[in-house]
Amino acid sequence: MADYQLTATDAVIRTADGACIPNDPANRDRQDYDKWLADGGVPDPVPPKIDPELDSVGTGKTAAQILGVT
């Protein structure tokens, strides 16, 4: 797991605490993220969309559990 995860928007999630970091160059957390990227960091991709039809079909697990998405 990377330090950050991309989202479907231009915000990113800091994985350590789930903080949503806006795309605002004045934001201190965004500055840290941009530096991390510049230093070679690679964020986790946007999580896959979960088809609600898959939830609980035959396995007793939700699609999120099967895909490892929380």
C-alpha cells in the first residue's frame, strides 16, 4: 500500500489516516503529496467501482471484501 491513493476526483487520500487532500497548492498536505510524487512516490490507483449486484452472491462476502477494498 502506498502512502497516498488516487480518487475519481482531483483530491487524493492519505492512507495513514484517510485524510482527503484537495488539489490546492496552498494546502500543506498537498505540498507534502507533491513533494512525495517528485521524490518518486507512486500513489495507489483509484479503487474499482463495485457492482452492487455482486454483493453477497454465493460467497457470503461483499464485493468490497472480495476485491480487498474497504
